[in-house]
Amino acid sequence: MTGQSSGNMRTFEPIAITGIGCRFPGGADTPARFWDLLTAGGDAIVEVPQNRWSIKRFYSADPTEPGKMYVRRAGFLREPIDLFGVCPEYRSGFKAPFPITPPNPVEKKK
């Protein structure tokens, strides 16, 4: 319920949740499957899938090595990544929410 103040009185209006969608690792693509995964003590952490990126190219056990990652396992969606149904007009300007550093960047000579 939402509340609005009007002087000393507060009024409430009912709200309704009319739908829910989710995509979680481990194939939990509905609220019921996500709940089942949680209550069963499921582990959705897996080795980096080959269709995502080359673990051989980007992995290093040294966490300080630039352009590399030091983990081999994470939570991944099983279904194709489609930017969650975002229309193409908006996708064209999509930028990652974090800076992406290419592996082994070439330093510019001064």
C-alpha cells in the first residue's frame, strides 16, 4: 500500500502486483523455480561456459594481472542473452554498466 500524508491524516491506496519475471543462474526462470532452487540448497555456480568467452584467454590465477580475471566459476544464465527484450532502438546505444578493459591493452608510446 502506498501512503500519502495530508496534514495529520495518512491515506492508503491498494496496489497489485500483476506480473513478475526473473532470470537467475541454474535455470531458475520463474519465481517457482527460483524458490525451488533456494529451498533445495541448489548451487547455480558453474565453470564459465565456452559460449561466453575463452577461459584460457582471460583467466589468470594472479588477481593482479591486468586484463585478466582470477575466477573460473560464476553464476550464468542458461538461456541466450538478449538484453532482456530491450528493443533494438534502445540497444544501439547500450553501454556496459562498468568499464571494459581489453585483455593485454597496448600501451601508447610517448
